[in-house]
Amino acid sequence: MVTASRAFVCVRPATYESAAEGKLLLSLFRGRLGNLENSVFALLSPDGKERLTKTGRSPGMVFKTAAQMAERLTGLAQEVGPKRTKTFRSQQLPAYPTLRLALNVAACDDRPLIVRLNPSVPSKTKKKATDLLIEVAWSDEWVGRVHYAHATAADVRALEGMKKGAAIPESGYVSLSPAPLGQGAELLGTAAERASKAQLEKLLQEAVEGHKVSAVLSSRDHVRAGKRAGVSWETVIPVTDPGRLDKDRARRRLDRDGK
Amino acid sequence: MLHPILFPLLALSSGPEITLPSAEMRAGQEDPTERPPAVAWMGSWEQAKAEAARTKRPIMIMSAAPHCRAVPGKW
């Protein structure tokens, strides 16, 4: 299935983290209450306008097995994709919109995060350096293995868990190991603005080696640990998944009836 | 039984079968740096739409909420 997915542009928006994306997701799939649910799955034409299969909350609502899904992906790519199907390589860094979100997603996936520092300062050199990271990010060796974000050095220094005086360069790259609750990070490595492709690959390799795979907790234990630590995630738009709504309703009933 | 939200994420991020290496299995691996190949996700719709238009490729979209009962770090 992973091989079949390479013929597609794959996107994983974080649900409830953008009003515009929320609107798009809701237009693709409405849950039983007509609300935006926690997850949405769809296969779309290259212009994003046409649905290629039915949509659902997950691939499991559309395909019976992973093998069936892989077969359909391959068929669709041949039908609507470019005739000479080469593996998709983007010209953009697959970065999450904010450092906060990228860190959280990296924690969810239990993968290190590579941060491109100070991307807001435009220069030819900076573009060339970013292009080099993009090339590495989409290479066969590294595609899909780590996550990416753009941020300033100050943003990285301000992260929870970052040691005081940690050597964060003003520009260049850093690799981070996300804390299990996605709220902080440990610095794993740095690379200079003028890092070569080999040096960037080394940064990624050391990030993968240095990132400690978290002790995997069940959802219940993870939630318990988060509540105990007082950690809470504020979404950009309200969560409207029926699971959450049912819990809110039950809580209100409990408050009202005192039971 | 797999969690209804974890199912698509495990299925799409881990390999050819539905019940594939999850974080639980990775934690027990001798070499945790040996990750199975994964789907190359872009993080935003705008970025994906632009790339799909440029390369004329179809789009696979799989949104997910990076929090469980408001606690981050878990799909």
C-alpha cells in the first residue's frame, strides 16, 4: 500500500486545526450527526474537485482490505494520473504549518522532527539550502521517515524541555525528539545553513538514531498521563466528533442531575 | 480489535497488511531505527493541492486529530 501511495499526493491535515481545511473535510464527509468527525478519508482527482471513490471516516469504510486498497490506488493512478508514472517527489518541504502542530504530530507518530530555522528571511542561499533539504526529504532513503517544520531559533529555544544555553543556531537546521505528550522536545542535533546534502543526511540519520521510541501506552493510559501532567490540546476550531459530543452531553447531564 | 482511528493510520503508515508493525512492535525491535516504509504525508491542503496541480497526480487525503480526549501526542 505504501508503494501504491507513492503515485498520489498524500496529505494528512490535522482535523480541527484550520477553519478552511475543516470546511473542506466536512464537504468530503459528514458523520452520522452531520458533523465533522475526527478523521476523514478521500481520494480526489488532481484538481481536487472530483471524488474518485466514496469517502468515509477511514479507508476501512471504503475498502475491505489493505490489498484491495493498494490495488485500487494503483488502478486510479493509471486512470487519472500522469501517463509516465514516476514516484511523486514534491518541490516543497512536507512541513506542518506550525512548530506546535508539527511537534504534536511527531509525538503521535513517534518520529523525530527536523526544523528549518528562520525561513522568513529570504535569500538565494537560503532557498538553495532549503531545496537541498527538500531533495533529501523526498529521496527513497528518507521519504516519510521524519517530520518537518519551519520555525525561528527563538521558537525552538522556547520549547519545553529545551536545555538552557542549548546551542541552537540562528539559521540552519535542528533535529528534535518530541516528548511523548507532544508539548516539548529534546535537541538531537544541528546543521549549519550551508550544510551539504551529506551533512543533512547525517542530521536525519542521527535524529532517527537519537530519538528514543516512547514506551507505548494505551489510549487510556496516555490520556491519564496527560491529565495527570495537566496537558491539554486547544484546537483551532471546535471538536465536533460524536464521541466528544456524547461525552459533553453526558457531563452536562451529570452536572444537571447531580448523578 | 484495532481502534477505529488507529486502523487507517497503521494501515497507511506501515506496509502491505492491515495489522502491521505498530509502535508497540517497534518498541520491541532490536534496532528501533529500522522503520518500515511509510506514506509520505504533506501537512497542509494548500501545499498538497498545489503539488497535485503541478504534477497532475491524484490526491489521497486522510485527516486525523492529533489528540485523544484533548491530550496531545496520540491519534
